[in-house]
Amino acid sequence: MQTITLDLLTEKLKNAPQSVLERVFGYAEALVEPTSKPYSLTNEQQQQLDNQIISDKSKYVSAESLYSDLKSKYEL
């Protein structure tokens, strides 16, 4: 596997449009930012999130289906 250097990256991006450069910059920033959360959850909130991870996914309803059902129910 070839090691990527700044020179190789510069060469690859030298003709890239500004929008691509901004996306690459955002990605690079996200990679080197600290991984600590800028927020904290209460124990109850963390427990609720943990319970969602292990919940039965077969009981989930798609957003489109829910929206359609609500429109029908309330005649919107």
C-alpha cells in the first residue's frame, strides 16, 4: 500500500472545484478533531438510547408509512 503524502494529495486535488476542496477540508477536520462529545446525557437519556440499540427492529415503521397513515387518519 502506498503511503499518501501531502504532495500526492496536493497533486490529486490541484484541479478540483472549490466545493470538492471544502468537502475534503471538512473531512480532514473531522478526522483530527477530538472524539469527546460536546454534550452530556443524563443516565436516563443514556439508558433510553441504549434500549433503542437493542430494540426489535421489525417493529419499526418507515417515516413514509407513518406520514401516510397520519394523513389518512386526520384527513389531511
